Amino acid sequence: MNAPVDVSLLARHAKPLSSYKPYWAKRFGVAPFLPMSRAEMDALGWDGCDVILVTGDAYVDHPSFGMAVIGRVLEAQGFRVGIIAQPDWRSAEPFKALGRPTLFWGVTAGNMDSMINHYTADRKIRSDDAYTPGGVAGKRPDRAVIVYSQRCREAYKDVPIIIGGIEASLRRIAHYDYWSETVRRSILLDAKADMLLYGNAERALVEVAHRLARREPIEAITDVRGTAFVRRSTPAGWFEIDSTEVDRPGRVEAHLNPYQTVTEQASQRGQGCARDAGQPDPDASNAEGATPGTPVAAAMAGQAPSSTSAATHTPDSRGPTQPLQFVPAAALRGRPPRERTVIRLPSYEQVKNDPVLYAHASRVLHLETNPGNARALVQAHGTGTAARDVWINPPPIPLTTAEMDWVFGLPYARSPHPAYADAQGRHDGPTKIPAWEMIRFSVNIMRGCFGGCTFCSITEHEGRIIQSRSEESIIREIEEIRDKVAGFTGVISDLGGPTANMYRLGCKSPAIEAACRKPSCVYPDICPNLHTDHGPLVRLYRRARQLRGIKKILIGSGLRYDLAVRSTEYVRELVQHHVGGYLKIAPEHTEPGPLSKMMKPGIGTYDRFKRMFDQFSQEAGKQQYLIPYFIAAHPGTSDEDMLNLALWLKRHGFRADQVQTFYPSPMATATAMYHTGLNPLKGIHRDERAERVDVVRGERRRRLHKAFLRYHDPNNWPLLREALKRMGRADLIGNGKHHLVPAYQPLTDGSYRAPRRANSTPPKPAAGKPAAAATGRARTAVTPAQGVRPRPGLVLTQHTGLPPRAGSPARPGSPVGPGKRRGAAR
């Protein structure tokens, strides 16, 4: 699905970003920072802004922050762009700070969905915000896009509002909302915006901005890819087809086994075989597999189909077998052109009340995501005179390598706006922005992901086609960090993207890429048409670490290990030069049930990668460890699956302190499973043959699944004991090394303090006992339970979840010697 070449079939028909005639305001030149106040506008000589961007993040002028990219792209087109960052949304006055924009408002919640930013997967309020100075929470409202849009309308009623970013992108159609447990309308209607841009929107936004600058009304701009808007009806010249013609909610026929006999095939369907019953065999005289008299058989025979022949057909009345004839494009002549076809999804009212139709709409939406063959989608909202259609144009054409270089080569300051600096002009103290600190010395080398993981929003937002920068562009950015960014110590914290090792990977054939409709290029196995050569990435790594002043280049982005194991050279290069002791990797689960619902490879591929990782670490003389990440409570996960995962973790000596629980983000395929209990990956139908999905609902069951991942936490032992007894696995309760949880309960509660201290609950001391150490670790003291008292030192502290380094000293007073695993039951 993803072309490794610079110019795909799609890109040849797209206007390059740098080919537009600049707007007249380009004469003002480049701003050191996009202005956030009238004083800054005056210093630049501006009397107003052409575009004002409103964002829920603090303004950091860095290519990893969406508003900085959009602002600099528009500035390069000649527009005057101002930014209102994290305004007080309780009135419209802060939205008037820069005056009236002459062209449009651009509204986003920021780099992160505002609801996910505010609430944990258990719907508890977070106490920090990584995109705010000082990590302070509460600087943006819930559903920020809707609130900001309403305030923009109040401030200047007649200015067009264009919404975008991850929050708007994932809510472009009717969607399940986890926080209210309802199906909500398209965000276009709730925000009362004029247009929505989804995905990486540079191409669409540049075209829309220039057309608005030519005084074209925004309601007339309906032909730009990657946009969504509201209209009353389907315009003339368009062919509308029902979504059930694309993917009918009905029985999904399994592929026939070509090695089965006719008798075996009939037996599988619960039927008898005509040949066994002494009747004429239908297949004997119809070897081509089409029933004579049907439209299919008529088309194959080059005849006109008959409306009555199928009804009057009997085995004895059949004529001689017709040879197979190919009629070029005969069946296609009546089909409307894809570029003038729109698919009508079930309406908002239908999907709100019918889980089957919701799952069907989700499936069709994901089928129409390839820019090479996707058709427009339309979904009705409301009835009667209030009825309106949300129209979604096909996805934007991905950027070429030259365009990616242009976007990332714009004059970013690579720093937070001076308004956030402390008295010394620095951003390292109380005003530090955690998200900027994390990516301060990192380089983004690509966009997109063709993994298709059902729980992930990257595919719905950035798409499956990989968009890579050139090696020269990446090297220039590393040198710029080295020479210009304050505090650089010679270590690049990440050289990656959504997936670290998909750089320049893609489909071997642009024609196949444009026609493909698979949801993933690597599931259930790696597509034979996928180009998986890691050579360009290996060359990039080697060149980057040879640069003057560069001491170390780490890879912090997620790694697709099923691709990595295909390149021994890449794994060796990664392990021996770009791992800082620990490498994070995400198998997500060990059991085939949940893995099939995630569209993730089996745990055997992880084992293969681990063997390579250990081998190359040993060759380099380094002690390095893999840190696997897992998801609890994902749709399709049973209690037994989580038990087996816990046993795998214990067997391999892993103890996780921070646990990821499934978070149903809008529009994801796994969210459709969570809401409907159906599996859209296998087709949608209403009868008993539909594939049902085990959905983990309710606080108690979600806590149980998290508890299995943190089987070593004494707080979880009572819940796990109860569950193991209910599951008939009481044999796993005891004090031996083969047991999962002990039979006793420690006196203290076993709490720990997470690295994100502001978002962690401090430990509670047990009654009559002093508090644990300042680190928040539990004491080793235990009380007898059921007559069992563990020997001293058996129960030790919660640690960071990382495997211990060989030779690490034991805790003072502990009988556990160096090199032994802490807290393991022995």
C-alpha cells in the first residue's frame, strides 16, 4: 500500500505545495515566532492577520507540533498567521486579542485529543497536561474544538471556521463517544464549523487558503480532497450508491478449500451431496462453477442474462456446457466513475440505535481510506426540514519526499514561544513544557503507518502510505539541532516517527498500491508486494552517528519487530549502536484471540526478535533489555487470556509498574468492537453466524485485567485470588515459585510512586506503621495469612518494571543477593 518511490501515481496529479503564487503579504518576511499578541504584530508591521490559529496546546515552534507546522506552511505561502494558544474559553474576549482574521479561523484541540488529555482510560481526571507550561492541568476545555469554534463565532460572526487536528479528524462522522457512552453526531455539526480538514492537512489547507484569498466563498469549495463539510443534498452529476452495495451486512462466505471434494464441501455446509444420493451432480456439467441461466453464467457465456431462466431451471433441462469466455470490461461499462461516486452510509439516527449498522458504517469507512481508490462518503444527520448531509471527500494525496523536505525545512525556531520563558529567558524551570522537553532533541523522519492496528488512531489520521523525508533533509535537521538548540549534549533522543523502521518502506508497485483495499500490509502476514528493505534506514543511521558533535543517536519510537526480523543487518545496527540499555517494544499480548482483534503478529515473532536482540547485544558486549508493552481489557480478551499473559510475564521475569488499558478512541476499529460487540474485520451480519467479540466492560472486570498485568502488586492479590478460584485455577495461589500470587497478604498496601509524580497517588502507610520511604516503595514487613509466614526478604519492593542488571546490589538488609530477581517468589 505504500510506495517507496518519491512520485507515486497519485502524486503526479497533485499540485506541489511550493508551486502556488505567494499571497501579497509575503513582503513582510519571516516572523521569528508567529505572533501571539498585538505588540508582536506591530513589531512585524502587520495591521491584521489573514489566518488566526486557535490551539489547546502551548505554542512551541517545532515541527513536531501541528500548529507550528500549519502556521509555518501558511506563512511560506505568504499569509500572515497569528496564534491564540490555550485561550480562556469562558468568554469570547480572549479570541479577539489579535483582531479579526481576514480569511479564516483555524481551530484545533492540539496534538492530543482533549478528552484523552483530560481523562484516563478509567475516566478519572488527569492531574497534569504535558502540552502546558509547568505541566499544569485544566488549560483547555473538554471537547476543545467545539468550545473554541463557538467562541470564534461569537467573536467574529462572519469569519469562516475551519477545524482540524486529531480531535476533529477522528470525529468526522457519527462516532461512539466513550466518555458519555453514546453515539455523537459529526463534530462538524456540533462545532457549527464551515469545513473540517482531516489527516495531515498541508495540501488541503494551502489550496483552501489560496481560494479563500481569491474571494471564493467557502461554501463553494467542495472539491478539495481531505475535507468534510455540510450540504443539503447530493449535487447533480454525482452517482450515489448505498453502502450496503459496497459491504452488505450479511453472511460472510468462507474461502473454499480447493483440495476438498464436493462431498466434503456439502458436509461442511450441513447438506447432502447429490452424487451420493444418486442424483445428477450439478458440478459435473458446470465445471466453471456458475449456475446456468443466472446473470453470472450468462455474462461468462457472452449472452444476455435472462430474468426467468434461473427460476425455471431444472437439472434435466440444462443445455450443453458453455466454454468460459472473457468479455473485456463488459460488467464495468455501467458503473459510474469513482471520482463522481459517493457512498451513502447509514444515517446518524440509524447508527445511533443499531449496533449492526454502526459496525457496518465503520467497516465501510475503513475500506475507503486508500487515496488511490477511495470514494466520497456521505452521512445524513437529522430528519425532515432539519436533515443535512455530512459530506467527506476522499483522503488527501500524500506528500512526496520533496514536499516533506520543504515542510520540515521551514524556519522553525525549535523552541517554545518567549512568552513562556522564565525571568532568565529559559524554559527549563517551572515553565518547562514536558512534551517539548521530550521531543526537544528528536527528529521526525517519516509519517504514516501501514500496520493497521485496530486500537490505534495513526492510520485513521495519517493514513497507511508512508511519507518519508530525504536523507539530506534529515541530516540537515540533526546539524541544526547540534548548532542552534540550547542544552544539546550530543545525544539525539529519537530518529523515528509513528513507526521507527517503516522509513522508505512501501508497495513494490504504484499500480497495486493505488488499487489495494487491505486494512494492513503486515497482517495476518507481511504482504508479498511490500518492499521491506531496511537498507536506506541503516545507511541513515550510519551517516547520522558519524556527524561531528553527535555522541549517540537513540531510537525512541515504536518498532515493528515483524518487519525488523527480516533484516539481520538492521537489527544488528539498531541493537549495537542505537539502544540506550532498554528498548521498548509492543507485542501487546501473547494470546491469539486478542491478537487477532488487534491485527498484531503472534508472540513467536517477538521471541524471534528477542533472540536476535540478545545475540547482537552479547556480540557488542552490552547488557541490554527489551521492555515489552501490553494492553489490558482490549476487545476480544477473555479472563483466561489475561491469566495466560500474567503467567508469561512471571515466567520471563517482567514486572510492569505502568499498565496500559484499552482506551476506545473515536473511529478506531477496536472502538467499533467495544461499542457493538461485533467484529468488523470479519464482515457484519445479523444472525447467529456473526462473530461476537468478548468486550471487557465495567470497572471491576477492567480492574481484574489490569491486575493480571500487575500480578506482583500486593494490592491486586485479593482480587486475583478471588478470580483464580472462580476460574478453577486455585492451584496458582501459594508461596512456591510456580504460583502466581501468594496465599498471604502483606501489612502495607504495596503502593508505588510513578515517574509522573504529579499524576500518581502517594503511598498510604499501614495502620500503626511508619510511612514507606520517600520513593513510595512498600516495606518488606508482612503478616501471617492462613498460617503462612514468608521467610524474611521474600516480599520486596515494586521496582520500575525493568529487568535488573546483573550484579546489581541487593537492598540493604535483604537476604537476596546480587543478580537475583527482586520480589520473586522462591
